[in-house]
Amino acid sequence: MEEIIRSKRRALVKIAWPISLQSILTVGMVMIDSVMVSGLGGEAISGMGIALAINLMIFSIQLGIANGTKILVAQAQGADSCIKKPFLFGIITNFSVSFFIFILIYFNLDRIIGAYTNLPEVLLCAKSFISINVFIIPITAITLTLGFLFRALGKTSITLKGFAIELPINLLLNSLLIYGCLGFPKMGLYGAALAGVLSRIFRLAYLSYKFIRTQRGILNQRITFIKTAWKDWVQYITIVGPFSISTFTTMLGTNIYLIIFSHLSLTEYTAYNLLLPIMGLVLTIINALASATSITLGPLLGAGKFNEANNSAKVCVSTTLTFIGLLAMLLVLCIPLYPYLYSWGKMTNNNIIQFQELIPFASILIMLRSYNIIISNGILRCGGDNKFPLQVDMFSLWCIGLPLCAVFTFVFHKSILWAFSAMVIEEVIKLKPLHDRYNGTVWNKTVTV
């Protein structure tokens, strides 16, 4: 039995480490932007924090569609059925939704940014970044769907190489464009945004090339796509829709948290924006482990191997909690080092001290969130149990977390530590219902389109 468990853990790690590294590289680019932009001052950091929050909310929609598509592709592979249909539904739906969001933001930029803050300097910084960065939205839709297709097929090294191409290009362009080097103009936040868009285009080009070279056979599969298109699309949305709604509402809640925090002092608000890239990094690692879990379980469920899927799920949960627990400890142990990371910029001692005080609360939060995400996104939704996690997320966020945060901030005028604790309480509320659902058998079934 021990050998079987070790074998399953090795299989999970084999899938998870490229995905985790991809996630680290993705958020690593955000952290690079954050550290380099910190030299422009607190207003630039806060403005970029608003842009990051908006981007994460949009990314959550794209991620929900891509994740749902990935699960259907993985189960189709396990069932030895057609992969082309869920893939085409995924890429068409993701691009269409993303292009609509792009148009919406592009023509309503001032109104959207104004909902986050009323500080003129921060507004100007946010607008300068988003006005360029908005073009990354439709590009990311295609990039993400292609990447998750490769993940579902177990070819995680391809998406890893795509990230490995994007990161150094992003770093180089940031160095050249933000402060102006080697004859390039000093563009500030415009330069950071432009670097992100251009480097993402390089990754899209690589993934498109690999798809044409290695997965052309998917497009040659024969399907009754035209005859049953509407019926199949409705079935696809029924499966993927709750996933996308859940990720979107969760990220929308994160944005509302950010809006509430913006009514605290500038020192507290800046500290939270310094924390956002780190939280984003950890969250993407957690999501990567959840993605690896669904990739592991999907073919088993598709093939009807339900007992094996149940045993594999237990290994995935224990492995995730162990890894994230070590990561949370590392964040706390590194508290004395954070001042050196931002010492070259224009961050004040109060900004850094407030940021350090948030780290222990953030470590507790990521431990709770890791368990909830691995259960809901990695296991329950992999078996098509989408509505229950959505209901739990909606209740804990909109009925518990956000109201508590608003009360602490606007009624009792407490510090950011109290406001941040509302996010921790929100995750505690999710624990029991998700745990009980996981111990049941609702999720252990085959789902195909």
C-alpha cells in the first residue's frame, strides 16, 4: 500500500511540478513588474495594484473556461472519445468572452478605475498601465486555452517552455522600457504594460507552433459539430458555466476587498498592494496543484475507475497540504528579508512594517485556501459537481467575508489586520461543507460532452 501511495505521489508531482513552475513564472512576471515599478513610488504601486486586481478578475473568467475545458478533454481522453469538440467549444467561448470584456474596458476605462480609488495620482497611474495592458486580454484567452489543452493531454513541458520564453523577454523589456536604457525612452508604467503585452505574444506564437506541429490530428477528428452544435454547446456551458461563475465571483470579491482596503490609510493600502503579488503567486501554485489533481483524476473518471480515483484524490490532498504548509512557513521565516527587497525603491519604513505584519495572517489564509481549492477545483468539479462548490463560495464570500470586512472598516474603523481577518473567516466557513462533500461520492462519476 505504501508503495502504491508513493507511486501516486510521484505521478502527481511529475504532473504538478511543471504546472507549479509555470504558475511561479506567470506571477513572477507580476512580481518583477511590482519590484521594478516600486522605484516609481507608492502611487505607482497602488495604481498597478488596481490593474492587477482587474486583470485577475478577467483572468478568473478565462481560467474558469479553460479549466472546465481541460477537465472535459482529460475525461474524453480517458474514455477514448473525441477531444476536438470540447477543445473547439473552449477556445471559441474563451476568445469571444474575452474580446467582449476587452471592448467593455477599453471604452469605459475611467469609470472602471474610478470605482477603485478617488486618489488622483493613483488614478493616473492605473490608467496609464491599463490603457496598454488591456490588449493582453484576447491574447491570453487563446494562450490559456492552448496551454490547458496541453496540460490535459499530459504535455505540461510544452506550456512550461512557453513560460520560459515569455519571462526573460518580459524582464528584458521591463529593464529597457520602464526607466529607459540603451537609448530606449523612459516610459514608466506604460513601459511595464507594453513589456507584458509583447512578451505574451511571443508565448502565444510558440504554443501555436507546437499545436500545429504536435496536435494537428485533433482538428482532423470527425465530429457532428454542425448538426448538434447548439445542444452540445448548452451541455458544455452547463458543465463549464458554474466553474467560470465561481472563479469570477471569487475574483470579483477580491476586487471588492481591494476597494474596501482603499478606504484605509495610504500606508495600509500600499502594504496590501505589496502583498498582492505574493498572494497571487501562492494562489497560482495552489491552482496548479488543483489542476494537476484534475488531470490525474480526469482520465480515471472517464475510464470508470472510480475506486482508483478516490484513492488518488486522497494522495493529492495530502501532498498539496504538505507542500503549501512548507511554503506558508517559508513566507513567515522570510519576514526579516522583505525590507531588503524594496529598500532600493521609494517605499517608506511604515509601508514595509505594515506589509510584514500582514504576512502571518496571509500564511494562515493560504493554508485554509489550499485545502478548499484542492477539494472544490481539483476534485469535486473534476467529476462534474460544480453547483455545490459555487453555492459554498457565494455564501461564504457575499454573506460572511465581504460584510465582515466592510463592518470592520466602515463601522468600527479598525486597522487593515481586522479587515484582512475577514478573508480568513471566509475560508473557515467553507471548510466543513466542502470536506463533507468530498467524503461523499457525488463527484466520483464520468462527465463528457
